[in-house]
Amino acid sequence: MEHQDSSATPGAPLLGVWRFGDAVLDEQQAALRLGGSSVDLDRSGYDVLLALLKHAGEVVTKEELLEAGWPGRVVSENSLAKAVSRLRQALGAQGASLRAVHGYGYRLATPVSYLPVNDSDAGTRPDTEPELHAGDALPHRPGWRLLRRLGEGSMGVTYLVVGPQGQQRVVKFATGEAGLRGLKREVALSRYIGAVRADLPNIARVISWNLSSPPFFIELPYFAQGHLGEWATQADGLATLSRAQRVDMCAQLCDTVAGLHEIGVIHKDLKPENLYPVRDAAGDWRIVLSDLGAAEAVQTPRMIDLGITLSIAAEHLRERAGSLLYLAPEVIAGEMPTQRSDVFALGVLVYQLLVGDMRRSLAPGWEAAIDDELLCDDIALAAAATPLRRRPARGFGRSLRHLDERRAQAQQRKDGERQRLLMQQLVERQRARRPWLMATAATLALGLGVGSLLYLKALDAGREARENAAIADAVNRFFNQDVLGAASPYASSGKHEPTVREALDQAVLRIDDRLHDQPIVEASVRMTIGRVYGEAMQISQAIEQERRGVDLFERHLGPGDRRTQQARYHLATDLTDDSRFVEARTLIDATDALRDKLDMDDVETTLLSHRAGCYWYIRRAQYDAGLAACEGVVDSQLAFDPDDHAALIKARSNLAVLHSRAGRIDKAEAQFVKVDESFTALDDQDSPMRLRVDYLHGMNLLALGRYDQAAHRLQAAYQGSVAALGADNPHTLEVQMGLAKLHVLRSQVAAAVPLLRHAYTAYKRQLGEDSHFTMEAREALDAARCELARDKAANRDEAAARCLGAGDSGSPPHA
């Protein structure tokens, strides 16, 4: 969210013109015009409207609006309600965009554009470092002040700041136009990650920002231990960790980078100064990745349009001397960074963490400091001079996590080789005995055949790895150029700042032109966009993209390829979400049968098969039939990646829902307890996924009759969902229906009816009359209305007869 302050501070903000619909608010004249006609506003109404404009699309709390409209005065909330009512009346048709968020505040739900009154570049380009000093007030943040300077570079300067309640943050100020571009890119990336992978842990997200008026800055979390390089030198830092703990920390860092790569993001500046060690709830150390902007690093072609250089000149390398250890050779040579250049940096960082020295380079002979042959192999592959030799970050992390198993396998291979040598010696000694010689020769020939087969399989695996890496790079380029480029605040060209959804919609239109000659890449991109649409509850758009992705995979890879099968299961899941149950079941069964026929049982595809089936059975209310599939999701996830807590949370939550709806409430509660343990491991308190599971857990507590505990979970989930997703988001509406059910069970039916009416209306508008979400809301609303009518009717039996057939809440939710 963007903050501005009109007080006189260094680099005071420019007054500007705000436009929304046919309304124009001119700050210089303190005037509002509607369709060219002047509109009278009192001072409080004007200030409240200006505050809402500065936070357009976001929820502004009642306290914030009271402070904006009546600064320094104590007034009741009724004053705010009256001011909002007068604003709506003054704005005419535009007044409908000023929406109340019950229990929270208000938001302006309409596109807004802003333009400085004097079209001077001085107001939009910071040409010098902000004139700020320790002890100064933080511009645009009443009650905040600068504590001390943390660092500086060619692009900006960072300060530690403290708030009114003692809360500490890091604020990064822009220096020059390039610094402003970097801040805007960091905001765009943070918004993109939040929209596409809100459950991605260990990423330091941008908390808030001011990109409207100088000094421009973003606000980030503060980590008291300092960055990785500082922490490593502390007595209670890296030196206290065992080899196993360091390996775990390295694997977690690889998983974090892999998560970025899988949604098309390259960090481009991995180094200790951008990594922050923190303790999780269990007391274990993990690394949080920061600095998503990397404005001084090589950018994508879209960044060329924004004026960011695509080469690394000699003077630029001097500026980044501290980062040279982590720059891949091809980047130093002037090539664009790729996911593989991030992996090179990971290889150096893993080496430094294992030897305990964050200044150590991979100079010749570096292997002497690592007394583990497998770890040496892993680091050498990651930091290979040839990019194609580097394995993906996910594979690097998985290799580190499975060191013990790999050691056992390596020992088996050594034992096998020893046996082979002994057999060869025996053959030499028995050469004169021809019968035995022939048998031995046959045995050796068989061994050679098996070895050749294994070698061919290794070649196939290598080819697939190279193919997957090439696809990943192409997918990454597409998302950086078309999605992130469009979502960047810098690319708005004077219009309202585009949402990630709008950026995706625009990117979809360009897929055919961009990728028509790369069918596998196009299929991968369409499946990824389909999953993004699905998370946003835009199910029809998700299905459209996934159908095209499946078709491309089937035509170019064939139905027997696991990527085709995985795409089919993803499509089946969204078909279920769109109530196309017969088509979804047919697709699941056909794909399962094909895999059985081909004897394919890889864990990842099996996981997706169980997940699609589990979801289908839950939606069809076939809870006993779905038990094997839902338990299979948990078991497959544990086999595939037991450290992926986010995936385990979703798997256990669906199993809990299935148990709950089948009446196995205690078993459901046992699963929710395990889910809470995973959230604790992630140190996750308020992510969208946590809010979602709080809702599911609350519904189970309702079934247990623990209404007070259920109310606590559901209220927290509702308020958080409204703030994060908006009051009309389908996920928020589902929580709202849960609250309505709580009211009904507490015999407070009158309180449930307006909640259900709003949910039904919003579902119908967004998803259509035939969606199972809409139908469930309608059934619940009809039942509540009938119950209310029965309570009021003189003849309860007659009222009950009229209500005969009204259902309850219908099918359950899922994670």
C-alpha cells in the first residue's frame, strides 16, 4: 500500500490530480469535479476521500480515516459514517465504489490514476540521495523516525526505523532514477509472489511503499541478527551449527530459490548481504531471502524498455565487487542471468556455509576443505563453469536433504565394484577351466548389458534434465517479460497500477505470438497460468488454459509422458471445481488406467492422481469412497518431499475435511493438530493459507459443538481474508457462510440471513447460477429464511411445510 504525507519534509510531495471514473480531485485547488461540474465537500469529507484515493483498492481502517478526516481530534465512528454517506451522495454513480468492509473500515474499489500538477521531472525522479539523517522523522510516516543508517549503494540508502510502539523496520530509499526503478521492480515482484505463491516461505516481502512523491522508499522487515555475512562471524552464529544443521540450512535455501524459479523469478543477486538468518518456532535456524529488486543486475528484455542496462560494464563490476564471488562466469562475460546463474551463486554459498567462512572463494583446491565426496560433487555441479551442467535448485536441495541415503547407495556401489573385481580375479585364476570360464563370461556379459541399460537410462535422464532446464528458462523469460513487465508499477503509463490478474490477462493474449514455435514451453506456460487463475477462483479461465496445455502435451509428447499425465490431473481438479464432475471423473480414471497399463508409478504423478481423486470425492460427498485417495495424498507427499510443509498442510487439511464430513470429527481434529504443527514449523501466523485452514478448522470445531473456539477461528479467518483478499473474494465468501452457520447453530438466524444473502449474490455475479458455490449459498439462504419465517409464523407447522426441502450448507469446502 502506498502512503503519502502533505507535511513539509525534505523532498515534500507534489500536489497532484486524482482521476477515478468521471470524477477528478485536484489537490492544488482542493476541489472535486464530477463530469466537469464542481462538487461541494466539507474539509473532513475531502480528507477522507483523499486518504481512500491514496490507498485505492485497499482496506483503510476506521482509525486511519478518523485520523485523516479529524487529525488530533477525538470523534466518534458515527462522524465517519456520516462523512462517508455524504461522500457517496456527492459522488453520484461513483459513490457505489466506496465500500464498507464490515468490522474493518472502507475501501475505494475502482481504478485510480495520479498525475503531479506541475509536470516537472523533479517530482518523479530523485536525482540525488535523500537528505536524511539519524534522528529525523520518516517522511510520510507520522510517529516513525530514523534510528541509524544501515548501508548504501549506487541505487539507494537503507535505514533502520522505529515506529510509535517501538516496532522496527528497514526502509530503503531510492537514489536517482535507477534506484526508483529498482524499488518499483521490487514492489512488482513482491506483489507477484504474493498473488501466485502466497505460501512460499522465507521470502522477505515488501510491507508497504511510497512511490508517489520523494523521498521514494519501500518498507521491509528488520532482522536483528544482521545479514548472513555478519551472523557468520558472531560467536553464537554459524560456528555453533553442526555439519548436519548447516546442510539442512543449505537445502532450505535451495528450496526457497527453487520456489522463485518455479514461478518464473530469477533473483540475480544472491549473496550473504541479501540473506538473513532467523530462528523458527522450534529454535532451528533458517535463511530468509531479501532484496527482490536487483535493479543493478542484468534484467530481462522488458527491462530494456524501462531504461535498465543489459550489460555489465567494468565500472559496474567495481560497484558490485562484493558480489563478484557469486556471479556466474557467463554473466560476467555479459550474458543475461538465468536460473542457472542463480544456482552458481547457490553453489558458492553452500560451500561457504559448510566451511564456515562467507569470504571463501571456490579457488583451485577448494575440495580439500570438504571431507565429503558427495558434497564436493554437489557443489561442483552447482558451480560448474558450463551452465548446462548445473542442476536445478530444487534438485540441488533434494540432493542435500538425502545425503544419508546417497551415502548408503554409494557404499553399495563400492561394494558391488569390489565384488566385481574379486570375480574378475577369480575368472583369471580359473581361466583354464573352460566350463566355468563360459559361465563367468555369460555372467559378465549380463552385467555389461545391465550396466549399458543403466548408462542409457542415465543419458535419458540427462537429456530430460537439459530439456526441463531449457523449458524452465523459456517459461521464466515469458513471465519476466510479459507478466512481471505488465505488473510493474513503472509500466502503468499514467493509468492505474495494474493488478497481477490484469497482467496475466494481457500476457495470455501474447502467448500465441511469443511461443507458437515452442509447443512444450507453451504448454508449460499455459498450465502455470491455469494454476494461477485457479488460485484466484477464476475457474473458467483456468480450465481454458489447462485444456490447451493438455492438448499440446498430448500432441507433442504423447499420453504416455508423465508431464501429459500430470497436466491431465491438474485439469481434472479444476473441472471438479467447476462442477463438471462427470468429465473430471472420466479424465482421472482414464489417466489412472493408462498409468497402470504402462506400469508407471513415479511418486510425483501418483501424488497428483490422489489429489485430483480426493478433491473429486469431497466435492461429490462420497467420503468413505474418497478415504484411500485423501490418505494417499498425505502418504505420497511424505514420500515425495516431507519437508514441504505447505503441501503437507493442504493434504492434511483435505483429509481432515473428509473425516469431518463423514462424521469422524475426532480424526479430523487430529489432522488439524498436525496442520498447526506445520504452521508452527513455517512460523506462519497470518498467510492466506493459514486463514484458509483456520476456516476449515473452525468448521470442524462447529461440528464438535465447541462454538466459542469455532467463533474465534472463523472471525480471525474472516477479518484476515477481507483485509488480504477483499470482501467479495470467493474464499472470503466461504468463510462468511461459515460464520452464518455458526449463527444458525446458536439460534441467531436473523444474523445469518444478511451474510448468506451477500454470499449468494456475490457468488452468482462472479461464478454464475450453476456453480456449486452459488447453489450451496442459495440452499443455505433458503433454509435460513424458512427457519426465520417459522420462528415468526403463528402456525409453525404450516411454515415448516412451506420450507420442506430447503437444504443446509451442501458440500464441504476443501483446502
